[in-house]
Amino acid sequence: MKALKVWSITDGGAGMLSQSEGLARALNENFVRKNCKIKSWLRFLPVTLQTWLFPYILERREDFTSKPDIAIGVGRDSIPALRWIKKHCPQTFTIYGQNPGLLQAHHFDLVIATEHNYFKSKNTISTKFALHKLTKPILNKAAKEFSYLFKDKPKPWRSIVIGGKAPHYSFGAKETMRLIEDIEQIAKSGGSIFITPSRRTGQENIDLIEKALKKFGDQIYLYKYDQEEKNPYIGMLALSDELYITEDSVSMISEACYTGKPVILLPLENFKRNSIRKFTQHLLSKKRVAYLSGKEELTSIGQQDDKEMDMIAAQVKKIVENHFRLTK
């Protein structure tokens, strides 16, 4: 079968990109990235109306007039995008990579939803974790690329990945200082600490973290976005003995679990986002992750976690190949 033209459609958020592009890359390394961020003041419109007006309600112009073979969308803003594409190009195979809800699910050829959001539908694949961009070759390459950061550093190597501001969640100085207390607790247990924030963390909060942790000297490495050095995030996942992830990102937690290593969640002050809470509670019940205060409870480390994304990609490939074989 010839290479299929694949689009990855998101609002540009890092977590959405990881989920959509991980699957897109598995189907075609030369996929095309499409931005579909809807103007904030138009998000209240019903999805049907958003679909009808789709090309006119985007924050920036993007060409959706050509015809992809496969369109993969992640995030609410991609729902009208996928529906608009399907309406104007019925032969396009559309995939939505989260739970769109029962009212929207039938508009797509395939839905991939995590177990905690699972709903019964013939076109749905259920997963334990979110889709993501990691593969074994990507981890191995990053391990070699960033080995210099870890060289001669005392073990155990512990990496901390920090999220931050999100819709309906404010991450400021108060939340940062509470998080710093947990980081200090981890540092006091010895070994070496490697920290990478996200762009959602905010420069002021990164500065607070740097100032508070200076007393630990070379024990702590902190990546900052204002430096020329490439973010070692994937290298940290690949090389560390333990991974500490703030509780606010399904994508970050899923990527950490893919490594098969212990994953410890760091609580965030006043964080109450229900959709993510359901995800973390599901993993807590399986004892795949634990909060810092109960990390000794981890019992199912790495059980098939490092195979799920590969298995999902293979399953989707078969579904897509069969679809286009039957529609020839």
C-alpha cells in the first residue's frame, strides 16, 4: 500500500501534540501538522455550528482545503475540524484520540479513549494510557544525547517534570512554593535531581524554584527555557531511576509510565480538574503510580506499560489498512 497522507490536528498544546503526533508518526513519518485553535470567545458555540463555521473561527489561518487520507485530532478544538474534513472529504479516515462523548463519537471512524473515560461504542479502542510520542528508539536516542548530564552524578537519578497553568487552574507563587517543599523532600533523600518545567510553569515560577533550590548546589540540575541548551525531558525519562510528575497532565504521566519505571505523582495546591483526577485515580487503584507520601505502595511497575503505545499503533495500522483496502 502506498504511503498515506496523514494530518495531525490539535490546538498546539504540548500534551495534545504529543498524543496526536505519536500516532501520526506511527502511520507516516512525514505527517503534516495542522493547528485548529478556535477563538476563545467562539468556544461557547454548539459543535454543529462550530463545524459549519470552522474555517472562519480559527485564531490563525490554516489550509484545510486539501484532502488527507487520515486525519487525527486530539483536544476539543479538533472535533469541529475532523467533522468539517469528513463533511467535505468523506473518504478521509478520521481518528479522535480522546473521549469526545457519546453524542460526538459516531462522527468519527475511530475513537481512542482511556479506560477511565471508556464508553461502549463499536468504533472505540480502550487504552490504559493516553496516546503519546515516545518509542523505544526515541528513548534510546535521547539517552545517548543527554548522557553527559548524568555522567559522574551520584545515584539514584531522580527526574522531576513540572506542569503548571491550565484552563480553570491558576499556577502561581503559592502553588510553586508548595511544590518546592516536595522537591526539597526528594532532594534530602540523596542522589541527583534533574528538573524540567513546561512552558505552562511560567518564567516567574521557574525563577522561584531556582532561587529556593540553590542551597542544594550541584545535586540539582534545573532546565530553563531561556537557555540555549535543548530540553533534556526525554533523556531524563530514559535515564532516570525514578520519575516524579506533577499530577496535572495525562500526557506527562502516560509518557513517564511508558518507560516502565516507578512514577510518583506530585500534588499541586488546589488542583481539582475532574477529567485528570479520574485518570490518576484509576492508575492509583492499579498501584501503577503513587503520590509522594505513599510511594512505597507501588506494586505494578512496568507491567505492559512499555508496550501499550506500540500495540495501539500496530492495531490502528491494521484498521486503517483494512479500511483503505475495502474502499479501493
